[in-house]
Amino acid sequence: MATKMTPLHDRILVRRVEEAETARGGIIIPDTAKEKPQEGVVIAAGKGKTNDKGETFPLAVKEGDRVLFGKYAGTEIRFDNEDLLIMREEEVLGILSGAAKAAEKTGSRK
């Protein structure tokens, strides 16, 4: 049975989206030379941010959203033998609309 993780408050759990293995000229780029992708899919989200009055404000991102984040955003964790990122919603730069469908058509989504 797989363990489920639910981030607390305004945090989200993100799986990085891997980029293509080859460059334009067909040159294979080794893992050590690649930069880590700054794009990912939200796989779990917290309930939202709570203010001093106890009111909870829901997150703008939800499970399944494809997001763009900064190069050094979040904290890398290993959960269920998978490398993931946990970050605050404020570290997300934007939600990519239509990106998930385009990735499915090209077969680049895992």
C-alpha cells in the first residue's frame, strides 16, 4: 500500500517534468550537464493559508496543474522512491494552461 502525503497549509507537492534527452542537433546531453527543469505537475496541495482570525484562504493551484517555478524554489525530498519538491504556493511563478495536453500529444509526459 502506497503512503499518501498531504502538504500542510499553503504548501504544494510537485513532480518535476523532465525535458527531452537530446538537443536540437541530436546531441545527447548527460545528466550532469543538464539544468533541473523549472516546470512541474502539482501532485498534492494543502488546504490553504490561514490568517490571524482563523479564516482559511484556498490555494490558487490544485492537483494536476502544471506550474512554473524558480530555479531554487522549494525543498527537494525523496518520497516513495521518487524525487519531489515541496514548496509554498508563493514560490510558484505561474500556472501553464494547455501545457499538459500538449505534452500528452507529444508523449513527453511520464
